[in-house]
Amino acid sequence: MSRRPNTLPWAAAVVCLLGMRVAAAAVTSSPPIALENEFIRMVVNPGTNEAGRFSIRTTGGDISRPSSKNKHLIFGGNTPWTSYSTVKIDGTPYIVGGPTHRRAGSNGKYGQTITAPTLANNLITYSEKFGDIEVTQELSFVRGMSTRMLDTVGITYKITNRSSANHEVGLRMLLDTMCGDNDAAPIRAGRQAITTATVLTGKDVPDFWQAFDSLANPTVISQGSLRGDKITPPDQLLFADWGTLADDPWVPALTPGQGFTRKGETEPDTAAAMVWNPVILEPGKTKTYVSYYGIGEVSLKAGQLTLGLTAPAETTFEHERTQTFTLTGYLQNAGGYDARDVTTTLTVPEGLTLVSGNKVKESQRLLKPNETVQRSWIFIANGKMGGKLALTLAVTSSNIEANQITRQIQVAVPNPHLRFAPTAQRVMTQPDEPTPVIMEVNLAPAVSLYGASVTIKFDPNVVLPFDVSRGRAFIEEGRQLYWHVDKSQIEKGLLTLTGRRIDAHGVSAELITQAEANLGTLKFRTVNPGKTSLSVVNAVLFDEKGVERPVESSAGDIEVVNVSAGSPESHHQSK
């Protein structure tokens, strides 16, 4: 099969050599195990040779790009054999998905099948054993990180130690990827253009890598996601020619500048491998590895200066647990002549903070025809704004028409939540001897707030407040911050606490920014046996601009039980 010329040098596409491998493919005696939806199709080899090895292609593909229909994402069609995984046990690599008499792992060691490839409940499973180690492969549909559609395959490996001794285990996953018709295209991984064999390790492993056949007119885009959701980030990410990765079941030696042409041949053949370094697996324990591969998505704006932007479709603000994400921009000079004095400017919304990467404004004197510039920025949600936030990349030139593109990211910022602590108490008391009950009112998270007013409802026939202390949120050393308790409706079972981060002179203190704020401590005394639920009937939170913020709440429960004198039961219990 002939190859299409690489008309756009920068365009990233992960490819496979078709001609020789198609000729070598064998016909299986059993029909393939296949699972598909309106976006993609996965096929698993039933065996016995190459059992469990899989291929991926599009069906309907990307709904915004009709040309992406019926395109390969992993080589193999209905007889996949070129992609395989390796489990390394106590220093020895074993091939998962075999045996084979062909090049992909032909010289490796193999295990024994436990369960042949099986389709059930939208999940294709396959399991093998290698002595005391069991390996289960699971393939299913998951939502793509950049599209949020079920257009991606979640690839899961579960490694279990069935022995009574420790074993050291690691995993390598080889994907003989193929995207569009551009068989010689390089790959884009994070901030790097991958033009030769490359090994990325540690922090250099990007959040994702993508493959295109053309930026100006792409037919299909693939994406391997390496962080986020349930994904297990690999320790190493390798890009090399398929032959080099297929012949060595673990990490081959790559020479600087090594291209993507297989040794002794003339045509390039690109593949990718993820490696998780060996770790100790204790008896009876299971180690799970998850990676995603499927359809990628890039927002494109054609023009003489063509722009592209790609990023995850959504992110969540989770305070100290908030994860960063990568925004990648592409600029190609499609004007046919030199572009001079080229400046790119990224406009960032208030709800996102730039952590690292390129500057938001960068310039260069010259951009040659068909030359591509890539920029990457690492952001984190800061909690100041949620919803659909727009990132806009603009480009200007002194001699070519300007262009700009906008990509929206859904940023989830959870509402603050009021809770009572403890959430429930069972109080033992004796007749005519009231017992104190202490409940805290906590707010989590408290982000950029300077005040709160909370009305609490209770049953005055069961408990009555006798003391209310200001919370830590409204205490500052050396200054008396505003604090007020309204007890005028206690007989109706209502109590209102109000605090603001200002002093008697109206001077503002630092905002409430801690992950959890204590607004007040309530001390009740028991009145009669019974149950009451402490609930928030009205709550108002104010941000740094004086704007009310929505708040959610959970009730706290108190149960009062009379016990006779001398009872062995304790007088105060919490649960």
C-alpha cells in the first residue's frame, strides 16, 4: 500500500506501516470480539494466537468533523496483533496477549490463559497467569478528556499477586497507533513536537498527546490521555518506530536523533509506549493501571494564520486537591509567504490561574510559510469563578490578517456547605438535671468570603441554647471582629449568628480562605427527652465584593434520653 506524501511537516499523526503487516496478517478461526458505539469500535483478537490483543477505529467519529468516520486509531482491523502489553515480574518481561509467531513479541515469554476474551456488560475482559501473578485486561468506553463523549477506550490492567511472597511487577503498554493517511507525521506531546524517537520521564510526561493528519484540514484526531479522571500516569512515555518497540518487550535503547523508520526499511512507522516502573506487590494485593486512548478534539480557526486550541473539556476546583490542566495552542502560517512581527496573546478568565508554561504574550520577527509554532500553558482553577470560562488566543502580524480563537472550559466550583459537628449526638440525662450539648457550625469550603449570617432552627421543647461562642473565622489576634447573636426568637426555636471580617472601625481583615471555617460553637442544655434536628433555615454568605454566595447545608441531630440514677450508661455519647 502506498503512502500519502507528508504535505504538512508539523502535522501530528501517529501511524503504522500498512503494506508489509497486512500481507503478514493471519486469518483467525474465530470471529473477533467487538464492541462499538456511535463514535468508536474496539476489536479484541479471540486467539489462540495473539489472544487479547486489540485494535481501535472510529465509527461515526467526532460529530463536529464528518471526515473522521471509519478511520483507524490503532492498526489491526479485525485481526489485531501488532499492539501488545508487557508485565515485568521480578526483572523478567512477559508478553500479555499471545503467543505469536510474528514480529510483535515473538521472542518473548508467555503465560497461560485463564479467561479467553469475553464481552459482557459493555466490557471486554481477558486474563492470563504468569506463575503466581494474574493479569486481567479490561477494555470499555469512557468519556474523552477533551470531548466528554464516550469516544475513548479505557484500557485497564489489574495485576494480582496470588503467592505468599512479595513480587516486583511493572507494566508496559505498546500502541501501534494509526491516524488518518499521514504515515510519516510527527507527534505533539504537551509542549514538544516529537520529530525523532523520544523518551519522556517524570514531570516531563504530559497530560496528553495528540495526533493529527493536518491542522488546516484534519480528518481525524487521536488522543492518548495520561492524567486526570481515573488514569494512572506512566513513569515513562516512549515514541519510536514500531519495529524497535515491538522487538524489545520493555524499554529499548534509543539513540539521539533516531528517526521513525524501521531498521533496514525506507518508510516510517510510528508507535507509542507507556511504561509503569516495577514496584513491590505484596501477597494478595492487586495493582491497577489505567490509560485512555481515543478521539481527540481541537478547536480550530482557519485563516492565513491558522490557530488551534486544545484542552480538557472540564475541570473542578477542589482547594488544595485541585489538579492542573494543560492548554495547548497551535499557530501555522498558511498564507503562502513570510509572516512578519507575529504576536500571540492569550486572554485568561478570572477563574483560572496560570501556573507555568509559555507567557500569555509572545512575539517573533518571522514565521515562514507552513511553519508551525506551538505554545502550552498549565492552569489551575482558583475558585473565584465557575461555569463556562473562555480562553482566547489571538495572533497579529504586520503583513498578514489577524486571527483569534476561543475555547471554553467548564469549571466546577462546589458551593460552600454548612455542617454541624458532630453530625449526631445521643445524650443521656437524668430527670431535672439538664445536660450540656455542644455543637459546632462549620463551613467548608470557605473561599474568598468575608461574612456570614446563619439562622438555625431547633425544637425548644428538647434543647435550649445557653451560650453561643464566636467561631474561629471571626477571631483575629489584637482585633475584635464583628459578631452578633440574635436570641429574640429562641422561644420559637430560632437562633441567628452573624459575623463579618471587619473591626469596630470598619477596617477589613483577611478573607476567610481556609478549607474549613468554624462560624460558631453552640452550647445547648437539655429540656425534655425527645429528638430534634438542627437545621439551617436561612444562610447568607458574602464574598470579597459583598455579593451573596449560594450555600448548601446538612442537618445535625440531637436525641435526649432520660436514664435513672445509678444507670451504668454514660451521660454523653456521640455517634
